[in-house]
Amino acid sequence: MRRGPFRLIDLLVGTFIVLFVSGIVLSKAPAANEIKMRVKCASNLRMIGQALLLYSNENRGAFPRTMHDKKDANPKPVWGTPYEANKDLGAVKDADPFAKDKDAAAKARPAMEDVTAALFLLLRTQDITADVFICPSTQHRKFDFGGGMHTAQDWTNWPGNAGLLANLSYSVNNPYASPAAVKAGFKWNNTMAPDAPVVADMNPGVDGLLKLTLQSPADEMRKCNSINHNQDGQNVLYGDGHVEFQNHPFCGMKRDNLYTYGPTGTDHPNTGGDGIVGGANGEADAVLLPTSTSLGDTNPLLTPEGL
């Protein structure tokens, strides 16, 4: 069949089709890329879980923890010490997180109840690299230990809030529980319940977390997810070593809010928790720290406009 002459309308229609198809492909590309990054993030958390297990095997079942006053009825968690208070303190040869007061190495010893120093022990004692603590969906970069010939052995923690903000993408279940919480069943060892949160994408630390309940609508839940994955949800490492991507914070034991402390979940369905920076009150309670806001994250998702 003989075709007529090529017309301008044919060119326009063809161009439209090409642009339309290209638009569909390009619109799906970011979503596909994010899925790949979630998978890599989950892999990071599983490696952290394996490092925790290895650590516990070498320490009578205990997960890592630095200096802790076991008699303190209300231990206050901190992070980034001693570097946050001493900006001039950097790499120190033979830094010791458990140095005695009289030792020269005590200047690099973390403060009591430092949650990130506990996590940093994995870098000092296990075959794990700094890039494992970076979620690929973020703009964070791995800690280089000060460059040169320095290693994790020259540090006892990530260097203050700025270092945590740049080099750490995850929050860890606060390992420093009060005597009352321990009596109520809190554990920080390899006998934790299979559905107990251990490490997850970083706690956003927003006030809205305390206003959530199990009945909160999806859009309110989303505003209180980690910012690592554009607030779509968070990867969570559980006590049995498995990792799940959860689309709301009520994903701990008995659907506990993993980013707050205090009663929440199925036993307390109308509360979001008592606070954000604190300690667990029992086996089913978890609070993962540090938080993005406490580190001074200026991500627009955490501004009033973003919330």
C-alpha cells in the first residue's frame, strides 16, 4: 500500500509518544533506585546484627555497652561524647572507652550512658567497616577516623554531634536501662525477643511522635517516620537478626512505638509514649537513639513546612 507524504502532524504525534513513554520510564526510575537503596540499607543492618551476635559470643551473651551506672534509677542517655564537649579532641593513640580515671587515656573515654559509644564498640572489636553504618538513601559518608593511618582504635565514638550527623544513619535501642526496667524484663543481650527492635533507620525525634496512637491516620504516621527514606518508612533490625521495612513507628514488640519511651502499643493503644530521649520501662518498650533533630539535622522534611 502506498503511503501519502509525511505530514507535520505525524511528527508531532510521534514526538508526543516518545516524550510520553520517556516520562513514564523516568518517573519510575527514582522509585526503583530507592528500592535498591532500601535493600542495601537492610543488608547493612543485617551485618550490624551479625556483628552484635559475634560481640555477644565473646562477652557472655551481652551486647555492647560502655560505662553505665546500674544503680541509677533514671539514667540519662547521651551521645557523641567525649568529643562533643571537647572539640579539640581528635584521634588518640590507644584510646580506651573503659579507661580508669587515673589513666591518661581517660580523656577519650565516653561519658556514662553514651548510646553511640556502645554502637561504636562494634567498629573497634568486630570485622565491620564504617560504611555499614551509612544508609545509602542519605547523604552521609563513612567515618575515615581522621585520615592518615588512623583506625577505629584511635577513637571511642563518632566525633560529637557533627560527626554523628555526617557519619551515622542509624539509631540503636538505648542499652542503658534503669533497675526497674531490667526487673520488668528489659534485655540487652542475645536473648532479646525475636520481635524486639535493636537498630533501625535514625529516629526523626519530632514532637509529633508523642501525639501518635495506633489509630492515627497514615499521613500522620508518615510524618513521624525516619527521614532516611523520604519518610516512607524505616528498616528495622530485630532481635532474631531479621530486617523488615516498616511504614510506621508502631513496629516494636506488641506494636510499641520504637522511637519513644513509655507505654505504647496494643496494651496502651491511645498513647504515643512519655518522651523521646530516655530509657525503656520494660521488655516490650524500646527507644532508639540518637535522633535526627538532636543532632541538628536541617533536612527540610523536619522543618515545620515539611511536617
